[in-house]
Amino acid sequence: MSRLLWVSLAIGAAAVGYWLWPAAEDSPVRSSPVNVSDLLRGDNSAGYARATAPRPFSFPKDHGPHDDFRQEWWYYTGNLTSAEGRHFGYQLTFFRYALAPQPVRRGSAWATRQIYLVHFAVTDVRAGRFYSEERTSRAALGLAGAGAVPFKVWVEDWIAQGEGAQGLPVHVHAAGDAMAIDLHLNSTKPAVPQGDDGLSQKGEAPGNASYYYSLTRLSTQGSVRIGQETFAVQGLSWMDHEWSTSILEPEQSGWDWFALQFSDRRELMFYRLRRKDGSTDALSRGVIVDNRGGIHALPASLRITATADWTSPHSGVRYPAAWRLNDTAEGLSLTVTPYLADQELNHRFRYWEGAVRAAGLIGGQAVRGEGYVELVGYRGSTAAGHDTQERN
């Protein structure tokens, strides 16, 4: 959804320590990740802007930050292939979280009301390996931040930066101990406003919504490094940009988000909001983007059935691990399968985000494609039981 996306952290003064605490293997933060869905409620939202009505997007301004809202994220995911046919998925996501609704005067150059976190992950399909790292920093002394003209969002030297006057194409770069990406992304379709002209309502209460747009088809070229080996790659990426102050309500437990790109140049995005009783929330939504950029809304009635499970050896959480998407009225019937089951990010907060492949029918026409799925709000070992999708 992120897309949902998606993702906030702790509140108030406690959040500062939480965000900036070192994520060493033996740290208490790493051993007890926060569930993302717990951080997206409407608590402590006084003084922040709320998403309450549709608004037109203006670019390049809206590529940049919206500091009057409490949280924001820029999501880049993609499937890439080398000349030798080696397949990689990647995710580079920047999260901004406001610690106060208004600037506070302080004398220190370290003072800030904005904290940034970035998640970086690479899936090496042939090797069957998933790598992920995170960084956190305050928006002070140039360590992290975001800007609109020119577009730039960064945490230290992990960066997404616009190379043109309208914020496109975008250069994304991140390098960790085990992996690195250096990619250039250029959109081949207009931005897609999600929801009601960009207002993506997630809860019944006014303001439990986000402003949300997607770049659903970004041609991508560059390089991926695994260990000491570097591969020239090309493929497709997807970008979501979303900002809000609160989203989820008490009876909503999380979401399953699908972003799929097909070989006939169509794309599908659908997020299923899950309720604690296991049902699908009526505010679940999605779109099909046709080969010219036209948008067709998908209804909440789209049926998502989990057909396999996977239990994380890292967290003990049980996730869905394959799906069927069906809607008879749309002539839609798709199977979606992860390239790897183990694509769980298990850092300061925990969720599953991974590269997938898809095949089936849209509008009665055969399609094949790739994309990303995000699973948020699964807890303990309950994912395949009460708190999950419809089961066979």
C-alpha cells in the first residue's frame, strides 16, 4: 500500500531513542521489532495536517516532503535481470517521521523534528538469498532529509535523486556489506493518483487516509552487486509515494499489498485491508493501469485466497506464501508466487516484502508478469489462521 506502505515508528520523545538506537545484533531494538500496524493509528495526531479531501498533485513539488503530516514514505521496488539471465529483486524505501507538528527552537545544530529511516533489500533468486539492511538518522547536519526542487531523499549516502526538472529520471543508490544497487529509473507512464483523486481512505473516520500516487512502470538500467560480483541489469521498477498522519483504526490488523507489472504493459495494484476478525475491510481498493496509462478502479470485492504458508525462522511469524486473485466481473484470475519465501525484513519493525511472479487472466486475456507483495501486521504464529486471508 504502500504503498501501503508503507510505515511509522514510535511516538514523541520515546521515538527519538527508538529510531536512533544502534541496531546491533544484541540490541533490544533488534530483538523486539515493532509491528508496523501498531504505529499507524490516530493517536497523538494533534497539530498535524490530515488527509481529508482529494487534492490535485503538482510535480515536481509533490515528489518532495510534506513535513506538516506525521509520516511519509518513498517506495522503490523492482525486478531486474542481467544479460546472463540472473534475476534480482530490490527494495529501497525511505521513511520520514515527524516528532513534533511544528518546528521547535533549539540552539543545537543536532536539533530536528524529522527522523528518517531507510530499508534496503536485494533478492538474489539464483542463489536463493535475501539480503536486507537499514539505516536511521535525524534530519540535521546533512545526515538525512528530502527536498522537492531538485527532488532528493537520502539517509547518508543511500539516496534517490531526480535528474531532471520534473524529478525524473531518478537515480537510486545504496550499498551495504553484502549488496549494492546503482540504478537509473525513468517513468514511461503518467503518475497514477490512488483512491479518490489521490485521497486513499483507509479508515472510516475523517482523516484516517493518506495522499498517495504511484509511478507504475519505470524502465530501469544500472548495476546490482552481490558480494564482490557486479552485474549489469535492466528491468522494471515501481514507485509509491504516500503521506499521512493516521491510517488504521482499532479493528484493522494490517494489509496485503500487491503491485504487479505485466508483459502487455498493464499494471495492477491492490491493497487488502485486513480486520482482526479475519475479514476484508470494505475500504480495500486497487486499480488496473492500461497500456496507455488509463486507470480502471478495482472493487473491494476482489477475492484474495492464500494457497500456501511460510513460517519465518527469524521471527516465528507465519505468512501467506502464494495467492489467487479472482474477480469474475473483471475477468480477472491470477496466481501470484514469491521468487523466494524468505523475504522478511526483521529490523526495527517487521514486515514481509518480496519479489513475486504472476500469471493468469485480466479482462479474459492471458498475462504474465512480475512485481512485489507487502504483508504487514502478521503476528506470532497466527497468520494462517484467524488473522489472515481467506483459506482453501
